[in-house]
Amino acid sequence: MKKDLWVKGAVLSLIMAVILSGNVFAAQEDHEKILRLKDQIVRIQNEGKLGMRNVNLCSKVITLGAYVPLPEAKIEVDKKYYIYYEPTNWFTKTEQERYEFWLTQDIILLDAQGEVLVERPGALSVHFNTATPIVDVYITNDLYLTAAPPGKYTYKMVLHDEFKEESVTKTVDFEVVE
């Protein structure tokens, strides 16, 4: 009787081990499929032209794709705003099972006549070297003016891909109101 109980317990344990290891192998297989798909995305991005999409003047940025754009491009002095965008088609180096990309950004603030008020080359640097590919990122620029007369302005961003040696420029026009 004890032997029968012990045998049933051993068989049940063996069955559970097989079921659980099957799930582990399935999960590993899914992970490998996802990694292969990300590698394909990286190849497509590497061939594409560097870009910036979803450029928005915002009151709040939460995470990738989650932000609160201003209803109008009007801002007040001494309030913090954000410019959100998503870079596209940056170049990712793949060496020894590592994935590396490097983006930099210049910022130029212009008045209504196009005169440069502020220029900050290399104001931003995003440099990642990871074990798995990153296929989506977002960038946020803080816009906080402490002293600007009412009027129209342009926030100019120049994004550089340091590996692809390519650049793209986008602007955000806004108005400072009292």
C-alpha cells in the first residue's frame, strides 16, 4: 500500500516535471521568435532614413506614446512644457550579441524674425548598448522659459545619428502669452 502510494507520487511528480519543463521550453522558443523578429526590425530601421514622428508640444509626458499635447501652441513664462517625439530609423550596430545606437540632438530657439536666441549643440545624447535590441524610443525636451516677451517663437531640433552620420530637423512653432 505504501509502495503504491509512493509509486503514484513519483509518477505524478514526473508528469508535473514534464509539463513544467514543456512550458519552459515553449517560453524559450517564444522568446527566440521575438528576438528574431526584433532583429528583422533593426535591419529595416538600419536601411531607412532617420526621422522624427509624433512631434508634439505637451503639458505632460508619461511614457512612449502616452503624452498630453497642448490644445494650442501657446505657453506661459515660468511654466514647464515638453516637446515629445519618437525618432525613427536610427542605426543600430550589432556586434557580439550586443545592440548599440547613439543619437544626439541640437536645440535652437528662434524668434519670429528667425534670429537665434539660444543655441545648444549636443544638448542631448542618447547612447545605448544592450543585450536585446531596442526598437522604439521617445525623446522629451523640457521647454521652460523664465524670461521671454510675448510673441511667436520656433523651437528647432536637429537629431543626429552618430553611427549612420545622418541628421534630421524638425521645428515646433509656439507663442508666448501673458
